[in-house]
Amino acid sequence: MTDLFAPLQSLKLGDWFKLICGASFQHLPAVRSLTLAYTLAGADCIDVAADPAVIAAAQAGLKVAKTLATDAQKRGFGYKGNSPFLMVSLNDGEDPHFRKAEFNPTECPTDCPRPCERICPAQAIVFNNVKENFSGVISEKCYGCGRCIPVCPYGIIDTASYMSTPEAIAPLVISTGIDAVEIHTKVGRLTEFEQLWQAISPWADQLKLLAISCPDGEGMIDYLKAVYDLIAPLKSALIWQTDGRPMSGDIGDGTTIASVKLGQKVLAAKLPGYVQLAGGTNSYTVAKLKAMGLLKEAREQGEGSKGENFSPLPPAPCPSASIAGVAYGSYARVLLSPILEQLENKEVNNTNVQANLHLEENDVLLWQAVKLAHSLVSQIKSQQER
């Protein structure tokens, strides 16, 4: 088996782990550090914005991880030098993952308690930022969760949504080594999905993985079946991402329930491909899946699932019998935010540093970050004995 297809083995074994950096998250230092830490912790896929600069930042993190593989193994982490799949996202219509908050800070009354600043999980809203002499939304840090909108006492926060263009993504896939694409869709948008798929199809065969992300809605299963009819046959592996409660995993344990329930619903439909949870996933998710018997047991592994007999390409699509993996977004990012904030503060306080400090340049913070990332990755990886 080649390193290139190691992530597909995780899908087959049912212990797939995906890090979602965010379809509209463009803070390059954080993307680089998150990619590095979660790769060393054993992640199978890194999902980033379809932006050349963001892709380059993630690839830089992957490159550094290769040089630290031996050290990671000595420390007991799951990384074996295999590169995770690098994924970018597209949308066929308006979607909360493809938006950013915006407001004019001059309209904020001076006596406002600024609840937006406190509630922002990405620390994207600042007032009188000393480093950059700036107030408002730091666009590259905002990933569109929308939590600031309802808490604004004056209702002046809005969002700017955008559509991704497949014509712009195609060169990224062809020239930059993108392994996977995720399409965000919604029940009722079959015409829009078909238009997007027609634009993608000429280069879709170069992908190793296609993911379809869809929130719940009336007629969802019939919609997903219609989507499958449009994209079949596929040369790549296929994931159905069940977007239970988007961008909410860091709020509390209750958010994972929606994701698990939606996963059950899609599993019961016996759609061809793998089922992977997202939207509300956090440290409670794997425990919930285990308790409900929705994860594949290690004893179910076939003899040919690893080693030389493992096929690098997926077999003909067949329905999943269990949840194949979990994707973590806001929870995974917030988990590492104290480390990334320390790194950023070190850069600010050191006047001799002219550029962003890289995580690997601070040995203590690096392995603290990997340890935190591993605490999440290992929850699902412990399902299988490699």
C-alpha cells in the first residue's frame, strides 16, 4: 500500500478523522499550524478553503510534518509519515460555511458591552487592536458561524455570502495536488447541483475522494439519491457528510446529538458510499457513537484490509453498515486556540521577529498542540488496532 492512499484505509476500517479548517477560514498562520498539529496527531484529511494561499499554507504544514514523523512516533502519536488527503469545498448556493460577518465599527456606541467580541470563537472581532490599529471583523479569521449576529444589541452586524466557482477550483486540483473536493448542497437545489457537477465532471476523475455535505430537511434521502444518480459512476471514493448542526461543536455536548441522528438517518437509507459525521461534533461524539453501536468494531476487519492485500482504490460503491468517520471543525480549532494564541503573542512581543512564528519553531508549543490534537484524534483511532 502506498502512502498516497492510506486515508482510504481509514474509511474502510471506520476510523476516519477529518479536520475542517473552514470553507471560508483564511488565517494562514492558523491553517498552517492546525494542519501540522493534526497531521502529526494522525488525521486522515485536512479540509481547507479553496484559496491558493490557504492551500499553500496547509501544504507547508504537511511538508513540515513529514520531517517530524520519527519524533512524533517516539512520542506515541499516530502519524506514520502518510500524508492526509487535502480537501477543498465548493457550494451550489447560499451556505453558512461560505460567508463572513461584517459591520461598520464607527456605528457602535461607545457604551456598547460588545457581546460580539466575547462570543466570537475565532477571535475575529476586535476593537482597538493594538497590533494593527484596527476595529471590526478580521476577515481572514471569520469562518461564518453567525453567532455574533443575534447578540448585537443594535442589529448592525450583517454577513457577506459568496459562491465558489468550479472554473477557479479546477486549476487548483490539477496543479496544486488537491486530493478531494466537498460539495455543500441543500435539499431542493438539484438543478444548481447538476450545473455545478457538470462544471466539475471534466476533472473529477483526478480526485481520490468526493464528499457531499448536506444538512437535514424534508425529502433529504430522496434528494441524496437523486444526487447520486447524477454523479454515478465514480472512480473516487464517496462520502456523505451529515451536517447535523453546522459550526456548533464547541458550544456543548448537546450539539453532537443532531449530527449522530442525521448519521443514523443516512445510514438507514443504505446509500452507496461512506457516511461521515460533521456539524456539532466534539469530544462527546465518538462516545455517543460507541454507546449506540454505530462504529465499526475492530473484530470486523477483514484480513485483506491492511498490508499488501489492501487495494489502493475503492471497490465498487456499496452501502455503509456503520459510521466511517467523523469530521471536526469549530471544536477542533477552539481546542488548539490557546496554543495558537500563545504563538501569536510570542510573535507580537518579540520585536526581533519580522514574520509569523511557525509552530515547529517552538518545540514546547508544538508538542503541546499535537498532544491536544491527539486527545481528539485518538478517540476514533482507538477503535481499531492497526
